[in-house]
Amino acid sequence: MRVADLVPDAEYSIQQSEQTLAAALKQVSTGLRVNQPSDDPAAAANYVTSLAASANVDQYTKNITALTSQLQTADSALGSVVTSLNTAISLGYQGGTGTASTSDRQAIANQVQGVLNNVVAQANTSYQGAYVFGGSDTSTAPVVEAATAYTTAATVQPPLTATQPLTPGSITTVTDATTGKTFIFTVTPGETISDLSAAVANAAANGTLSAGTTATLNANNQLVFTSGSSQGIVVASNDPVLGAITAVSGSQVANSYAYVGNGNVNNVQVGDSLQVSGNLPGDQIFTSGTNVIGALTGLINALQTGTSTQIQNATAAVSSALAGVSQQRVPLDNTISQLNSQESYLGQESVTLSTNQNSLVDADLAVAATNLAQAETQNSAVLAAAARVLPQTLLDYLPPA
Amino acid sequence: MASLSSALSIAAQALNADTGALQITDNNISNANTPGYTRKLPVFEEVQPTPDGNLDYGSGAVLEGYQSVRDELLQSRIGQETQAQGSANAQLATLQQIQPTFTSSTQDIGTEISALFSSISALSTDPTNSSSREAVLSAGQNLATAFNTVSNTLTSQQTALNTQITQDVNQINNLSQQIAVLNPQIAGLEASGQDTGTLQDQQDQLVLDLSALTNVSVTQTPLGITVTTGTGTPLVVGAQNYALETVPGSSGDLQVLDQNGSNVTASITGGDLGGTLQTQEQTIPGLLNSLDTLANQLGTAFNNAQAAGFDENGAAGKNFFNVPTTVAGSAASISVALTNPAGIAASSDGTSGSDGNLATFAAIQNDPLPLGQTPEDAYASVVYQVGSLADNAQAESTATAASLQQLNDQLSSVSGVSIDEESTNLITYQTAYEAAARVVTTIQALFQTTMLMGTAAAE
């Protein structure tokens, strides 16, 4: 082929060689093989999803840290309940011996009363302002002393009447210490105070609430909830029409507690397919099921008024409650150890993901350095060749004219 | 009969011819670096021999003229590659500016999507924690801002391309006019049988410049070349050039009109204008649509999740994002609707402490949106889309550059000026000139000899 001019070819080769050199230099200086999506579109896309997976793993790890503290708070509260119950049992044995006098028993009952107060305090343990035994209702103390009567304030404006419409969507709850159940009244549009009264009567009839429980307006336009049982009720409402509902002074029932939390658990994601419950509804421990508070109340009553046998039976009930609490702690402890092992798994996962990210976008430094060296050599060769060839013309060899 | 005087006139002819050849060589050397210049070869021709009895004496040679060494096929292939390269480079330039917004790694959409889901996961450990709630709102705000920023970047790039389009169209009109002026000049020279090389070189170079701007097709006619763009939109016919026009379209993008006012935007596919229009009309709208769809469906999914739960006060959840009803423009206008962190519908049972509904939010991360992918996969697809568009444009640009290099080598091999070759020619014609001059001297001496025949000087 006839070659007219070497310059364009030499220019092109220098350009090509310098592009390769620039690319090699960029890889070595940034340490990245993929600096922008066009360097490797598939790797850039995978990098995006891999970063998202990493962010999840980081968050799961943080969740575990938060949950572990929360569950340990619950666990140590239950540990304290176990200690309290052991104290109550030894007190029960002392009071149950035939030699104990009435005044001894009264003194022991007072000590058990202290134990009960401690257990109630543990039941209302909170972690960072959230009650750990209230189910998903973490904002109110789950175990509340019951009263036989609750009433709205006398100062509610406008004064309450039977036909007064309630606020749609608002919730009024009546928890019965005897049945252990909660009646929930959610207002639908158009419902009035008389509908609420009727619903409470209905709940008392169907056994949710103790028979005879009522909600009626009194002469002072106050809505009064009266318990049908001596164990009392706990009433709460978020309806602004009703205002605050409080226990009627003096109607509190000593040693009778109602669980006003709920049975729902909050699940927290700590792995792509692993959820653990972050809290423990306390109803099955404190007020029904294992019924720690019931057992302690029974022991106090037995010590105050019962026979040795009754005290011994009540002590036995506290013992079985203790066994119940120990049993309830097992899944909690399991969750805590599960969280620990998940945490180390996530640690590995995080390493795997960052290795994956490195392999996607990072330059292999050995390869990059070799490439750079090669590109340098090639560039020098191209430049040297151009420098040698380009200035040469036939004119160099012709004698001066 | 052979005569000294005819020999002298042959020598004189040769001197003339060699001077002409030297001039052509000189011109070649001078134009060695002129873009588009085609080397010229002197055309020597033997003069009809003079019959003399049985003998035919040669009558020497004359310089008939010169011939431009051209290859129209190579020229037109270079034109095509130049169109492809112009288009690829125009697309690459914009895509390289767009690319970084998609993977800025600290505030890009992908990072903000996972930050939002992380904040929701954090809230599930303590649904009443007001700073965790605040964190979800601000993560939502950041995501909306990321969508807005990328969308605005794309839109402003799209608008900025209008300037490029206006410039390209002006240049096309300018070049068309220059080509049209040359047409009658070339036709005139051809009619008088002269070499049109110089003017054709100029015209070829103008057509090549035009090819860098738009797709052109060239046809030879007796009136000169006819140049069309797109699907037959005339730019030059004979001495007449036809100007293209730009008018703003409904979306604000400039549209290209031919001399009759018909919209020919879609038919312009090559050169810088073709690449710019492709970016403005196809590439950026495609990316915007992907982002709009993602923003719209992700926003709607969050709003649906809100509606499935209760806020911290036990009321039914309200919209998390303000999402437009139409997909178009969603990425540009998505914003956070909630102002109060308590409005996040974490609760599934109405109590403030419940995190039951946060699982509905978390599920958005792992379940496919109506577009068929999870939000992060959908975003990864957009990144892939941008990356591969830029990568393809880059590859196209590199490939056309290599191909152009090859074609230019070939063309230069045919038409290019080689200094070495011209130097050799210079020696050849110089030697020939010297030889002819020697002939003149010799004949002069012979004349002298003849003149002195029979005189004393002869003895």
C-alpha cells in the first residue's frame, strides 16, 4: 500500500496509548476499577443492590443491639420477680407453720405485701420510656390497681347527656380484674353515650365484664363506671368528649390489679428472613395464666385471715407461679442468645458483602499496577517510535542544492 | 525530415512540460497539510509523431494538464463513519455529564432508598421513639430530594441541548450554502473540460464537515451534487440551498423543520445533531420515565402502607408522600406529605407502641413494585441503563474513530501527498529539465558548428 503520511497514524497510536495510560493511571490512583457506571454497567448495577444489602445488614446489627438491651431489661425484671417470689415462698412457709401467731402472720402478710409491690413495680418496668410487659401498648403502665368505680370529671364541657355524640374512632376500654378481660368500645360515627352504656351492659351480660358492671350518667352529668365485682375495674378512654376518666376516690381495691396492656407482640427484623419479638405481653405472667400477682394476693389474704392449710396451699400456688415465671423466661433467654448468634452471623455477612463490593468495583492493585507499567512501556515505545520516524524525509539524504 | 530546429522545439516543449510538472509537484508539497486536498499528478502526453518518408520522428511530449487522484467511494464511506462518530460523541458528551448523578454514592437515589428502609427498621425496635420517627421523615425527605435533584439534572441537560441544536442547524445551513455556491462553479469548469479537483476538494471537505453534523446523502447530478439529510430533506440542489429551521416543540425541546415547515426531527439520525436529538428526544426521556415510574410506584406503595396502619395517636395513617396522579413528572415533584413524625403509621392495632404495620413498609423493600422489580433492583436497572448507554456510546465512538483512521489511511494512500514521493518527483522533473536544457545547449552548439561550416573558424 502506498503510504503518504505517517503523522495521522502516529497521532492515532499516541492517542490510543495515552488513553490506555490514563485509564491505567486512574485505576491505580483511585483504586477503583469502576469509577462510573459506564466502566462496567453490570458491576455498577450489582454494586447498587449490594450496597442496599449492606445497609440492611448494618441496620439489623443496630436492631440487635437495641433489642438485646430491651430484652435484657425484661429478663432482669423477671429475674427480680423470681427473687421476690422466692422471698414470698419462704415467708409463706414461716406463716404456714402451726406455731405462727396471728400477729406473726399479720407481720408476714405485710412483708408479702412489700414483695407484691415490688412485683408490680417489675411488671411496670420500662426501657427508654416504653413499658416492656404491656404488649404493643408500651405507653401506659400495663398493671394498674383496680377500683370499683370510675368517673368522668364534673367539669366536662358541654355537660354529658345520653344523646351526646362521641368522637368517631376514639377508644374506651374497661378492664375487669375478676374476668381478666378487657371490653373495648371503638366509637363509630353517630354513636352516643347511651350506646356506650348499652354496650357496657351487654359486655356485662356476655361475661366479658363481671355481671352488674354499668356505665351510667349521674345527676351531675358525670358518666360513672361501676364494677359488678368487688375486684374492681380499670377504665381508660381517649375520647375528648368524655375527658379524663379517673378512679372514684376511695374506691380502689387493695391488692387487686388489672392488666391494661394488650397481647400483641412487636416483631423486629434482624435478618432478611429472621424476626424476633422485641417485647413480652405481661398478662400471661402477672394477671392471668401464671398469675404471679394473683398468687401473691392469695397468700396475703391467707396470711391475714386463713388457716395454716390455706396458707400452705397459697404458698404452693406461689411456688407454681415461680415455676411458671421460670418457664416464661426460657423463650426470652433463647431469643437473647439467638440475637447473639445472629449478630456474629451478620458480622460475617457484612464482611462477605464488602468483599463482594470490592470485587465488583475495586481494582486488583497488582493487575492495575502491571497494566500501568505495561501502558507506560507501550506509551514510551510509541513516543520513541514516532520521534524516530516522523522527522525522517528523503530530503535529509539529498545533498544541498 | 529531421531538423535541428524541430529538435530544439521538442526540447523547448520538454522544458515547458517539466516546468509545469515541477509547479504541480510544488503545489502538492505546499498543500501537504491542507485538509481535504487531493494530490495531483501531471499528465504528460507524447506529441503526434511527424511522418518523414518511412520514418516517424517523435515530436516530444507536452504537459496535458493534471489529474486529481480521487476515490469517491472512500470519500462517501468516510462521510458515513463521520456521521456515526458525530452522533456517538454527542451522546457520550451528555451521558458522561449525567452519569455521576446516579452514583454519587452518598446522596444518590439508591443510597437514600436503603437509608429510608433502614430508618424504618430502626423505628421498629422502638416505635414511640420520637427521634427514630423524625429520622424516618428526614430519610423520606432525603429520598424525595434525591429524586428531585436527579430529575432536575436530567431536565436541565435536556434543555441545555437546545443550544447545541440551534448551533448545529446554523452550521448546517452555513455549510449547505457554501456547497451550493461551489456547484455551478464546478459544473462550469467541467463543461469547459478543465480539472475541477481544487473546487471538488473544497466541496468534499464541506460535505465531510456537514457529515459531522447530520446524516447526509450525496447524489451526483449534471448541475453538481445534491445533498439531502434525514429521509430526503433537501439541503443543496444545484446552486440552491435549503435552510433548516428550529422551533420550540410542546415539551420545550427544539424541533427541526425543513424549508416547507414540515417536522423532520425524527429523520435526523446521524452526526452531532442526530446524536443530540437522540439524547434529547429518546435517551433522557427514557431515563426520566424510569425514574418517574420508580418514584410514583414507590411513593404510592408507601402511601398504601400508611393507609394500612395507625399513626402514633391511633388515627388511620395519611399519605407519606405527595405523589402526582400521572407518572410523568413524579420524580421531579415527589415530596414528603407528612409534617408530623407522629403521623407515621407504625401501629397495626391503634396503640402507639405497636410496630406491626412497619412490616408492611419493610415488605416494600423486598416485594416487586408494579413495574416488576423491587425498588432497589429497579434503581439498579436505571444505573445499568445509564451505564450501558454511556458504555455503548463510548464503544461506538472508539470503533468509529478506529474505522475512520483506517479509511483515512486508505484515502491518504490514494489521494494523500507524500513528501518523499514529491521529493523524488522533484528530482525526476529537475533531472528531466536539466536534460532538456542540455539538449538545448547541444543543439545550440550544433547550430554554431553548422554556422561555422566552411569558415576559417571551422578549421
